[in-house]
Amino acid sequence: MADILSQNPRTRIVSTGRYGGLDNAGVVVTIVEDARVASIVVSQDAAALTAFGTALPKRPKWIAASDVTFVGTGPGRWLAVSFGAADIEDRLRNVLAASAAVCDQSDAYILFDVAGPKAREALAKGVAIDLDAGMFCPGDAATTSVASIGTTFWQLDETPTFRFAIGRSFAPSFSRFLVMSAAEFGCSVGSSRAAPSETGRG
């Protein structure tokens, strides 16, 4: 099984294609391109924040407002992800005014979508929390480690589809973990500039 990645340099994200011996892909990995990401931090005594007409989630949840997704990562902390706001930092600063510190993190992250009927089984080999459908559902988010790599991820839909925000320097290692964990179920790796639609949750 280790030979399936022999042609992929360890310093690069694995190549697009099919991995494993099954005809049908039980796990589909999509490298999501052109995402804009920003971090948001508020002080402990700040009033409840709203952005684009919706309250930011106070728990490890995500919610979509306008064309921006807000993911709760900790007390007073969120990731904002957009595929349509080139100037996401300035845009968020204008909306949140002086209530929050906003920093563009677009160059720091690469997004991976992991979907398919065997996604949970593959991810369970490295995710540090319970991904059972009764425990982790669409709308849920977590900031934890996956295969010893720190990440924030959230579940988009019932497929299930999970979206991972991975530090750029760790993306090659994360992609290798995904392929090696999913190969027994059949794994397809691709890339897309069009993100799956997200509906508002909280």
C-alpha cells in the first residue's frame, strides 16, 4: 500500500487522480482553490458580534452569511472563509468596526474537502474526535489535530462533506494522510475553484 505514493514527493500535495484498487471512490478529496481566509479575534468583554446581519457562532459551529462563512474556533475567535471577497480583511474590518482584530490568513491556509460514504471511516484513522453521525453533524465545527496536524474543520452536509483548513506548510503531509487512510475504500483526488454551496447554520 505504501507504494501508491511513491511517485509523489513528500514536499508537495499529492497529485490528482485515483488511489486504491476499488473502481468506485468511497472517499473524494477536493483541493479547494482561491479561498480567502481571515481570522477574527475579540476581547473577552466585547459584546456579541454580528456580521452581515447574523450573529457569529459562540460555539464550535459554522454559519454562512452573505458570501462569507464564519467558523467558531474558540472563545471570541473565528475563521472567516469566502470565495468572492478578494479584500476580505478590509471588508470585515468595515463591518465589525473596532470590535474585533481582523487578519488576512489567505496565504496561510489550503482548504481540503473530504466527502463520500467512507469519509468518516477514513478520517477516523487520524481525527482526534468522534465523527459518528450522531455526534458530529452538518453545522458542527472543531479545532483539533488530525494525524498530529493542527486544523479547523467543519461538516458541510449529510453526504458527508468535511472541509479542512490546513496550514500551507502541512498540506503535503495532510494530503498523504488522506490518501493512505482512504485508499482501501478507493480514493479520488481532484481540485476545484468552485466551492460547494453552504447554507446558513449556527
